[in-house]
Amino acid sequence: MEAAASFSSTSQLLTVGSCSSSSSSTVSFSSCSYTSQSLHFLRYKPNAKSLNCKSSRSFSVRASTDDCVVTILDYGAGNVRSLRNAIKHLGFDIKDVQTPEDILKAKRLIFPGVGAFAPAMDVLNKKGMAEALCTYIEQDRPFLGICLGLQLLFESSEENGPVKGLGLIPGVVGRFDSSKGIRVPHIGWNALEIAKDTQILDDVGQSHVYFVHSYRATPSDDNRDWISSTCKYGDNFIASIQRGNVHAVQFHPEKSGDVGLSVLRRFLNPKSGKTQKLVQGNASKLAKRVIACLDVRTNDKGDLVVTKGDQYNVREHTKENEVRNLGKPVDLAGQYYLDGADEVSFLNITAFRDFPLGDLPMLQVLRYASENVFVPLTVGGGIRDFKDGNGRYYSSLEVASEYFRSGADKVSIGSDAVYAAEEYIKSGVKTGKTSLEQISGVYGNQAVVVSIDPRRVYVMDSKAVEFRTVKVRNPGPNGEEYAWYQCTVSGGREGRPIGAYELAKAVEELGAGEILLNCIDCDGQGKGFDIDLIKLISDAVSIPVIASSGAGTVEHFSEVFRETNASAALAAGIFHRKEVPIQAVKEHLSKEGIEVRM
């Protein structure tokens, strides 16, 4: 059964004929504006120039009735593979939007907005998809916007702006106010406050869902009728909207585990009802994250394995001196997802240093892992500008883009960030050409993690060096009371003339959205995180900090969360060797009164 539709810029009325297997019907209406008050959706129009619509455009549409097909509006920015995998996991097929007509004939449409507001609107307008998207939504047809897919529905955004949006919902999307003591971006698992009944949120209950964004829309009298849930982070912001068949969520259901899959399932098949018993949590605020890290490299036989070093040495202390093999990357990632890890991070310590886009095994790891791991995936190692053997230049943006397309949600930059920070501190100029600036400019700073690998350097006098020092809890070998943290590159093999404090401040200004803070001295020792270092950095920046290196017991996790402002804690070896299960860490944190996602 199909229906044909033609869109005329001169018609101002909506007329719908009946559909049958033997005939077609015609739908005619204005492609941009409407005068008929019978329409359920009327675009909010205090600013009629919010959308670049061309009155000369005409559409001819044939709508499919295939109940198993989901149309995705993927405009080419960020990780959409995870959403595709979630949809396939739920038993649905996918059709990609190639033209505006594909939007208009969709039976159900998902817009997984990834990246920054301005580039997204630019693509939508240039391809004529903004007009078609408004038309689709104003027909009250099944629609789900995700993250930026929610924000673009509003009048405008302050992100690199003001930039005009689709203008369907009143309000301006603004940046979180870090002066209120919150970390920006808002990254992690947070609770929702349901404002009205909406079927797709029926299974959420008191559970956490995953957010990653720096900008948000706020509730007002003008948009109150749209709001289906809010979230508390500093102030209340709009977590989801719903009117008729139109839904949008600020969080990422494809990254929110079983709860998120339920949200997608209920949107795709509203008649399905509850198909599984979800565990009801006690979510009330932003949870502290527990992250499993997989150091991935090739062993001496050429196989890709998960390894773990002691102070960055990944070889066994045996006669053969072989690379320590703790399992297969995809298998371990899947197990950690089932065990309750809030994120999984891959650190590619082989990284095909000469040409990372040739690193087909690592790209395959991401692709396979994202098929069954529905929490965020981060990948790091070798993300910088390259030339291949033929002399062709590849920017760090192209390298990162390939990782995103393969299933990564965030990329982690190490050595290249150190060099960029050194140059920025020296010149005081943002060139716009560094990997940090390029990637965050297109994908948003929430997609960029900077991995800092410092080594402790003890000094007698806090003023003995030009770098920020800290009074250490445990004196140095010669009774030194102070230390600074020298940053390293090339996997800890080369020290650089920059401290961790100075690096963290610089990369935040250059566009980093999160810091992964390692410590070479503590790595693999199992004696606890370097609290002095983590407190120094987490107090210095307003972006989230992930504590890494040194965890050996569940108490080490509660210690770092109680004594520092770390937003997350990461571990590797103790999880790989099953010495401390992830669930044991979370149960301990919960008993200690520290909110976690259970």
C-alpha cells in the first residue's frame, strides 16, 4: 500500500485522501508555512527567518508502509553506528535519508543529531532537508530527535552563534553555566524528572540515562506544553519533549543500556508494551562513572590483544618477554558492558604510528564492539595529522572522523595535545589548526578527551620550578615535600617541559571536553590513585576529569570520589584479572552514599 504526495508552494491547505492497496492519494500543502488552524502542529514563528526555505521547491513523495523500516537522517557527523546497531538489535531495518524526499516519505524518522549546532543547520539548509524536516514534523508523523536532534527544533542556539534553528519550539539553546559549580560539558548518567505521561519513557522510572552535551534548552512558559521530562544539572533543563507523535530527547538512548533500548523500542513499536522487566533504580542526580579501560596492541604473533603494563611496561617478566595477553578486545568490552561498566575506553597503544587510518584491526574492534555494547565507547592512540606512503595528507579531523564512523563516541588525544598546548602557551594564539580545535569545532568539545600522562618530579621548594607544584602527602625519597607533574609523550617514553596543571588549563581553552588523568608512578601498582595529582587538576579546570592509574581495591574508588572533584574513575588490570569486579565497586560506592548507576 503506497500513497503519492506532491508539495506545492502555492497551496495553503492540507487535504488528505484515503489510502488503499489499489489506489493512491494526493497530499498538497505549503512546504514552509500554514494558515489552516486544523493542523495539529503550527511552527512557532516569532522569527519567520529562522529557516531557509525556497518557495520554488516541489516534492513528489511515495510513502512506504513497511513496519520494519526506520529512516535515519544521518548528515555525516559523529557516531551514528551505535544507533544503527541498537535499531538492528531491536529487529528493525534501516533506510538512510539521501534526499529531502526520503524524509517526507518516511514512516518513522530518527534524527540522531551529533556534533555542533551551526554545521548541522548548515548541512540541513544546503541540502534542503531543513524544509522537509519541518514539513514532516508539522504533519505529526512519528519522529525521534536525539541530543542535537532535540536542540535543532528550537529557535536558535548560542553555540558559535547565535545560529538560527528550525524554529518549531520556542526557546534559545544556551551553554551550561559553569560558574554555578558544575562541570561543562555535562557528561555522564543523570536522573530524569518526568513532567507528563509519554509512552517512550514508561520504563525509565528512577533510572539513570546517559547525557553528553555542553548546551541545553531551558523550560519556559512558551515551551512548557512540549516538555515531557527535565533534568537537574545546575538548573533544570529540558531532557525530552513530546507532542503527538513527535518526540525528542537530550540524552542518548543508544548509549543508555537496557533503559535506553527500551526508549527506542517503545518509539519504534508503540504497541509492544513492556517486553522485559527493567530494574528500577534510585537515580536522583548525576552519577559518578566507573570506566573499564582496555589497552589494545598487537602481540608478537600479530594478534590484537588486551594487555596491561606496570608503569607502562606491557611485557611479562619471563624469559620469552612476551606481550601480556589478558583477552580479546571485543569479548572483554562486551563482558564489561554486561557487568555494568558506565563506559568502555580503548587505548590503542600500537596505534599504527605511521598511518592510523591503516589500522584496520582497531577499526574493526570498534565496529564489532558497538554491535552489542550500548554504553559510550572512547578510543585513543595516534590521533594527529599524517601523511601516507604516497605523500597524501590526512588531517587529525579525518582520522577522528573514521573512528567516529566506526563506533567511537569520543576520541582521546595524547601526545598531539601536549605539543599543541606547548605552542599555545608560548604564542597565546589559537590557530584553529590543532587537532583539538579541529575536532571540537566539528563534533563539539564533548567528543574530545585529552589523555595526560605525567610523571612525579619531587622538589624541596615549591618555587624551585616554573610549573605548579603541590605539597605531597608522602614525601619524596630525599624527604622532598613538594612535587610537580611532568607531562610525557610517546607512551611515557619522553618527558616534555610542561606540567600537568599547565597542560590541563591550556587544553581546556583549546577545546577539550574531558581529561583522562593518568599517573605513570601509580600505573599498575594497585596502591590507589594519586590523590594529590587528581585534586590539583580537578580543582583547576571546569571540564570533567577521569581519575586513572593505581586502583587496587573498591576503597580506592570511594577515596578518589570523596577527596577530589573527579567525575569518573577508570581501571584496567583489576577488572581484566577479575580481582575486583565492576559490580563490587558500584555496590561499595552506593553503600558509601556515592551515587552510581546500578
